[in-house]
Amino acid sequence: MTLSIAFVGMTHLGICSAVAAAEHGANVVCVHFDEDRIRELRSGRLPISEPRLDELFTANRERMQFSSDATVLAQCDLVYIAPDVPTDSEGRSDVRLVESLLEQVDAAVPGETPVVILSQVSPGFSRSHPRRNGQLFYQVETLIFGRAMERALYPERFIVGCIDPDDGKPSALPAPLREFLEGFGCPILCMRYESAELAKISINVCLAASLSAANTLAELCEGVGAEWSEIVPALRLDRRIGGYAYIEAGLGIAGGNIERDLASVIRLSRQAGTSARVIESFVENSHYRRDWALRTLHARSGGRRFARIAVLGIAYKPDTASTKNSPALELARALTPFEISTYDPLVPASALEHARVRPATSALDACSDADALVIMTPWQEFRELKPVDLAQRLRGRLVIDPFGVLDRNLCREAGLDHQLLGSPRATSASRTIDHDVHRGTDRSRAEDHA
């Protein structure tokens, strides 16, 4: 018999998870207690953007039902609570919506129906919300912005928290939950609530360690004449680090999820009386890395006062419209004295909240008459740009490209001053810093550490 699975909370996590469940053959009930969102979904309009999401949503519409009425949950074999959990500027989670939905779901479904919290919560949350017959579970979500459908369809493993994991095998799970998860063909790890809740945080802390090390070493390359892109293949062939390690150089940690988990470890460590100084250093390192483009802009300004700076990319990473802790926002805040022309495939220019922002209709349009170009998001669309075309549009020659979106040899041939994160600095680089830009970076760092 085909399982009937409900997902409550039609935000990014809930929508992507529901579509993946339908793609795996389940009959899916999508519940959201805002009728406007339900009407939007019924009409086929999705409030989020992810690669392949539109295609899979359309292909599986016949297996998906949409409702704002909790009574439909009573007929489901399995219920997931899956709203996104918002965080504040200090990485603290607001779980009030999860708690509210848990109460409404518990009142609507029979006691023997398994209920699974998919939203991320802190250690201790699940055990503090007991449910009849112990049928409450916590499952670690695997969503990554820009790769949400890939992760939802092909997970490496499932981590499930139980009130009593018994022997830690899937046999500890109720039949509907076990049948659904086994259909993905990956390992299922069962553990106590607190271990599963901390497992998600632990994963992000390890990712933060890799990111912090990579970003620190990449910037060191610029000063000692090394090339980070030449070092990365050697690291990937080391089994202790691995082929899938987060060692690509970038602008710190953004997106909100890893920052939230670092903040959680710092908070929990203080409560437990343990030291979290190494985690605090990751946070500080991330704040410093975020300003790499600004520092490079200072160093290459040559004392010139730029009239217009082109900024390509506002989202914190490609294939998503999320701007949570985006380095582009920080850059814009530091460049208040200058006009900014900007373009992003998904994010409107108004997201920069800059008094002198000029929206552009394309990447090339943003570059028109700009004194410098800064590429803040490595969208595939930007990788297809031809440096010779950029050179014709730009008034200046400076191109700051932290992610190596453009071909450096073609940039050189086009006469562009191409600055790449992790590559040796040009020996002719000017150290003269424009007074107004310098004042901007002081303000940016003060805001980062507030």
C-alpha cells in the first residue's frame, strides 16, 4: 500500500522535502495554516527557487494534496513538521512556530501515528515535548540552499532521534517511518534525541573548521606567492581530508545555518561550563574573511575615488535567492559613498539597501562605465561572461573575482587587473587607500563584531 505522508510547514524545507517524498512514490499532503500559501501552491506557483524543483513539482502534482485544515492529517500514515527555523543576527533560533505546529499536529492525529520533527532544534527540545506512546521522532534535515532537491532525493544517510533508540537499528522505528526511509536506499542511524539534535550541529561545526582553514590558507597564498588552486587537488587526494571536503576558498561562512550552529555550541558550552574558544575563533575568522573583497578594493584603488562600482551577485551562494549573511550585503554597507550598479539572476537590487544603487538588467549592463567590478556570487551565468566584453563595458580595469569565475589568462589578454582569492598578489599592487573607502571598512568591521 502506498504511504500517505504529510509535511506541515510549506517553507523551503517543507516544500523541498514534500516534493522529494512524492518523487519517491508517496502520496503527500502539504499542510500550511496560511490559506494564501496553499492557494499559491495549488495554482502551481512556488515561493522558492531551487534547481529541478519546478520540474519535479510539476511531475508529481497528481500525488500532492494541499490544505490549510489540520483535520486532513488524521488519515496520514506519517506526519513531518518541517517549517524553516528563523535565526536572529546572533544565530539564535526562534522555535516558537515549531512548538505551535507540534501542538496542532498532536491534537489532530491519532496517538499511534508517528510524528517527526524535521526542522532543526537544539539538544533537549524533543525530549521536552513528549508525545503519547513515544511516537515523536527527530530527523536531521540535510537541506543545502542551491542543492536542496539533490540532497532531499539522494541523502548520504538518515539520522533519527528516538525517545529510546534500543539497539540503534532501524527496527526501533515504527513501520511507516522505517518503510519510507528505507526506500531511499541509504544507511539509517537511530540514536537518542539529544545525540541526533547535536549531530546536525556537529556536522556544521566540522564544515566550519574546513572552511575556516581553507579561507585562512588561501589568503596566505596571496602573500607568499603560492596558488591555492594548485594545493586543493593535493588535499583532496589525502584520505584524512577527502575528495568532498569543504576546501574551496570563499568569503567566510554565510547562509545562516552554520552560523546558527556555531552560536549554539558557544551558548551550550557556556551553560555546560566548557571552553568553546576554538568555535569562537571560527566566527571571528568568518567575519574577517567576509571583507576580503573590500580589502582588495582598498589595496588596488591606487588612491582613486571610484565613481561607480559594479557588483555581480547578491545571493550568498549560487542557485538560491537567500541573502542571509551574504558578503555582498556587507560590501554594500561599506561602500555607501559610492554608486553601485548591480545584477543578480534571482535577487532584486533593493536587497542591498544602498542609497545609490542602480539596478541593472544584465551582468554586462551592470558593468557599463563602472570603475571596478566585484563578483560576489559565483553564478554559472557569470562564468560564461567573456573578459573582452567586460573590458569594453568597464571604465576601469579592476576586476575582483574571489571565486575565480573568470578565466585569468583571458582577463590578462583583455587588459584587466584580475584579482583572485588564493592567488599571488601582483607585485605592482598599490597600497594607497582611498580615505572614504577606508572609513567604510572600519564601519563594516564594527558592525560585524557588534
